[in-house]
Amino acid sequence: MATRGIPSARNVRRKKGARDTIVRFALVRHGLTQANVERRYISYTDNSILPQASEELRPLRRALAHPAPLLYTSDMRRCRETIAYLRPRDGGEASVDTRLREYDFGMWEGLTYNDLKEEPQYRKWLDDMSSVQPPRGEPWQSFCTRTAHVWWEILRNARAHVRSVPEHAGRTGRRNRPPRTGGKRNARIRTGRSAQGSSCRMARPDVLVVTHGGIVRRLHTLAFPRKSFWETAAPIGGGVMITAKRCARKWVFLRAERFPSP
């Protein structure tokens, strides 16, 4: 979905002699909360993660053992606690951004599917979120605009961050070698044996964003506009690794994979 005010990278010319760099973005959903256990719609309610969430987050913590990633988090407690666990040494230095908050469910906040299933407006919203708004909730266009703006800012800062990090800093000699994609740009979330085999060798991210399920899905569709909002898996305590190629003045998004590996 195009957003006004966001320049199109496709129309920017590449500088002669500029080098391409592979950059990886880990979009991670926060750890488990009691509201998640009860399957409630939660946006602005400031819940903490449960004590047992650390066990579920442990594989993700190992996968994020990168020396110097660029860190972002929603300002909600569940996200700040998650990034503090994942990055105990530098999680407190993450950029805290309210634009990374979950979609605002308005008067449906704290309710479940069973609470709402008889509501005609709710059933219409399930069929088409873009044209139906929860009572006192967030208009879809406002959600799209704020997430597009924060994504563009993350990309801009990632460009500067990767440029400032030496090539050898915490990296192997394969930093600038693009992943094998068979010559095609593929946005699939890869699963199965082949995905597990590649995930074992998955490089660590340059950018970590700890946020909410709806935001993970939305940022994925911004990178891959042909994908639908619900097509992206956003498991609690997991997310998506997006691999992109930073060219002279534009980004080319190559693929998305489940993160961490199953």
C-alpha cells in the first residue's frame, strides 16, 4: 500500500561505482503475556511478559547474539521487557518509538473473539480491516501512515549504521555476498527441511525491531507489497528476518524467513 510522503526507491538512480551491502532486519513480536494466553485483543493496555516467557525467548536470544545491531522497540512494557531480556547489555539503548505500538482496537480492547463474534461491526472488520473501524479505534489509514513513516526512518538509519560499522566488525568474510535466491526476489516465509537447513546458517541481524504482531505483519507488507497482511506469521516470541540489499540510494528486498528457525 503506497503512502503519501514516502519516496519511491524504484525511481532513484544508482551512483556509479557504488557498492551493494546485504542488511538483515529482525522483526520480532514480544514475549508471552497473560492477555496472549487468554487470546485478548490488546494494544494500549500495558501488560508485562510472564515469567515463563524467558524460556520461550531463549532460542531467540541466542540467535540475536550480534555485537552491534541497531535496536528499536515499542514503548509498551511487554516490548521493553522483551528487548531487555534479548539484549541484556544494550537493550536499554534501544530507540523507543510509539509508532511501533499495536493497532488500537478502541472499545474492543481486552475482549476476545467469543466476546465479539455476535457483533455485526466486528464480523465486517474481520472481513475487511481497511474499510471498517473498531468503535473509537484507529482508522486503518492512520495505522498505515504511522507504520510507513517509522519503517522509512528505520531504513534511513540502517543505511547510516551499516555504513559506519567496519566490514570485519562481528562479521564473516561473506558480509556482502547476497544469499542464494535462485536469481528471483522471493518474499515467502520459508518452512520445512530446506528452510531449517538454511536457518541454521542464518546470519545475525543488523537491525532488531521488537514490537507487536500487527506491526510485524505491516512492516513485512511494506517490504513486500504483494503479500497480504495476514500472510505473515508473527508468533509470540518470534518473527521474521527480512534480507535486503542496500544499493546506492535504494533498498531491494530479497526474501523473508521465519526467525528464529523452528
